[in-house]
Amino acid sequence: MNNTVSSLIAIHDAKTFAIGAPDREWMTYGGLRDLSANVKKSLHGFGVGRGDRVAIVLPNGPEMATAFVTIAQTATTAPLNPAYRQEEYEFYLEDLKAKVIVVADDYEGPAVLAAEKFGVAVLRLSFNNSDPAGCFTLSAGGKIGDCDNAIPTEDDVALILHTSGTTSRPKIVPLLHSNLFASANNVRTSLELTKDDRCLNVMPMFHIHGLIAAVSGSLAAGGQILCTPGFNALRFFAQLDEARPTWYTAVPTMHQAILNRSSRNKDIIERVGLRFLRSSSASLPAPIMNELIDVFNAPVIEAYGMTEAAHQMCSNPLPPRAQKPGAVGVAAGPDVGTASETSDVLLMAGQTGEIVINGPNVTPGYEGNPKANEDNFFMADGKRWFRTGDQGAFDDEGYLRLTGRLKEIINRGGEKISPLEVDAVLLGHPEIAQIVCFGVLHPKLGEDIAAAVVLTEGSQLNEKDIRAFAAEHIANFKVPRSIMILEEIPKGPTGKIQRIGMAEKLGMTHE
């Protein structure tokens, strides 16, 4: 059998539950396979097929999960953040060369306006709450064009995501069917998932974390996913009680919000009895990990992933092996090592260097960006390695500890932000003469974005004005929270502005 998305759901019992949602009937694996066939027929009828790029802008929930799984079996999926502004949608739709965009039946927001501007056909997704969770139909204004009706193979692109790069232009990360299949099974294996496991998904499904760890990993095991409308700390414990999951996966900020409400929900925690909790996308502080273990009386499995690896690279193992606070685990699927930061040489175990990976889950390379591929991939010991941009070292038991970032990307609670992208937006303001955005430490998010600004002569702009301007053009999570207005931006010894270390220079070590 080919290592494709369709093969993840092909062998499981037709009557077994697959996709659920609060107050909805469950969709079975048989129902999911039937839906996949119907979506294929609809897409081909519209003129969308193998190799065509389908942008998906849907709220979190079961229909987002099934839209990804079913459309990927016919065409190439490209989920986009529903919080983007029109300018951002315009960039992504044009950059992706999207043929169509899928939106909710009643949606008339900025994604549609962007699609209309670039002549991208709009497919409407509709569903009925009385149907099983994840059931939907697609409609279009008419036939869009011709398409390739062949079934995608493991070497075809199933998913495209953008990742923030060291230039202001986000990089396109194509992930093959074989990449997703490998990563889903890596998650299944490391967590020892079975058909008896049920995941409560609170992660957004336009990110690799939710798409692979929660959805695809569960499907690979023949397990179940209860899809919430998104994370809401006030509703989490009620959802937990209703779903009765065996596990959930989240980012550290979500875990912290859950802990804040745990004391009044001890009965639910005891009643549900989670098998484990999982954390990924940003470093989990050791005190938070220990508190989660105490509160839930269950192991906390911290994992390490990134988009280019189709998510998982390392994972703390389940008991009886140790879960080490402050470590992101052992290699969990791909080969993981350290390399010299300045030459294409692998280092000995225990030596600190740049984290590098190799394996069937790793993207074949950035699309249309030979410079990025040259900078990030290299050959050593007969294998092609990818440079993660993270620094770390393995201990004598093979557990990886991260020691820093080598690149300027800001990791705000799992959201990756290119500071150059924010620079470019704010320089569009006529009263901003110079700007440099950079990361500052944050007690809950890990990092947040800050900005040092030099105004034009006579300008009366203040922090509030600058943030308001930014919010008109970029998603809220990219808007600088701390802004310092200066006469001059400090420079390094060579006369260049250095983002890394800027927070320390300006005394902005934390919010």
C-alpha cells in the first residue's frame, strides 16, 4: 500500500468512531471513507484534481479536520489562519498559486475578497448539525477548469504550509503524502496510540501540530478525535468531561490556562483519568510540567517538532522510561543529531551544536527558494540533513536539551513570527523612519515580539498609534506588544543592527 493520507484511514473497521464534536453524532471510519469518495467526485466535477492547490479557511472543528483529510486525497491542501487580514490572504493565495479556496457557506470575510481580487474560485462548504460530525458538502458557482483525475501518490504534495523565514517573505514548505504518513506513524508509535485512544483536540488546524499530532496520528492508530471549536479555558473541563479522552495535546500557554482552572475541576480530572498529556510547539517550563503531572496524575510527554519535519522530531517516552523536565525527548522517528554551525560536519554525541534531522518525514525542500535550500540542507555521512536553526545537545541517555535559537524567528507560544515581515509592514507608515522588531522573553508565551522605532522629524506617533496601524495590516499575534521609541537604534560592533541581543541592549528582557 502506498504511504498516502488515504492509507491512514483505509484499514480501520468501518463502524469504529473516527471524528467527533461536542453535542454531535460521531463519524465512523466507514463514513470518513465515504466522505472522501464524495469529496473526490465533487472536486473532479468542479475541475479540481491532483496537483491543484486548495486553500482552506475554516474555523476549528470537525469539518476543518475532515476537509483536510478528504481534500488531501484528491488535491493539495493549504490551510490558512482564519485570523489573517485581507492583505495577508492576498499574499498567500498569490504565493500558493491557489486554484480554489474553501470557506464556510455563510463566510464573506477578507479571504473571499482576496480570492475575488486574484480570480481564485470560491468553494462553499456546508453541513448540518444533525449529521455526523465532519460531514459536509461542497458547492461551486460552476466548473472551474480541467484537472488531472489521477489518484495522488506518496510522492505528490499533500499539504503546503508557510513558515516564517529569515527574510520578510515566508517560505513555502511542501509536505508529501509520504512525509505526512511517516510523521503520523511516528506520533502513533511514540505515544503507543491504539484504536482505544481518544484525543481531545484544542489545537488550531491550520498548524502542523493539530493536523499531524492530534488528527493524523490518531487516524493512523484507528483512534478517535473529538474536535472542539478551538481552545477555550472556560469550556475545557466541560469538554474533557463530555469527551472522556485518553489524552490531549497543547502548547504551553494552553496548559498554563488549564492549570489555572484545575483546582475547581478536580472531580472531572479524577473521573476522566487521562493516560497522558502532550505538549509541543514551544518549550514547556519545568515547573509547569511538574505541576501538570501532580494535578492530572499522568505523565506529561513533551515533544519537539517543526513544519519542515511534518511536525515530530523528538518526544519524551512514555513510562516506564523517564520524562525529563527541560528536555524535548529522544529521537522519535527521524535521525536527530547536532552539527557544526559553520560547516557541514556532524558532531559527536553530547557536543553542543545546531540540531539537524534526516528522515522520511522531512520536506524535500522549500519551494522556489534555492538559497534557503542551500542554507538549510547539507550532505554528511551519505544522508541529506536539514538545519533546524535550534541549538542543543544530547545527554548521555539520548535526551535532547535545547540551548538557544540561531535564527531570528520569534516563537510566540507556538506561533512563528518573522520580525522582518513586521518591519516591512510598519515601515509602510509615513511617520516611521526606522524600525527593528525582535523577540523578548515572556513568562507564559516563551517569547513575544517587541519593536524599537525611530520616528520622522516632528512626528507625534505613540505606541498605541503604531500598534493600531500594525493591526490593520497583519494578524493580531504579529503586532508588537512592547514598543520603544528611540532617537537612534543601537548597533553592533560592525555597525549593523543585530536583532538577537537587542532586548538585552534595551533592557527589555521580559514583558
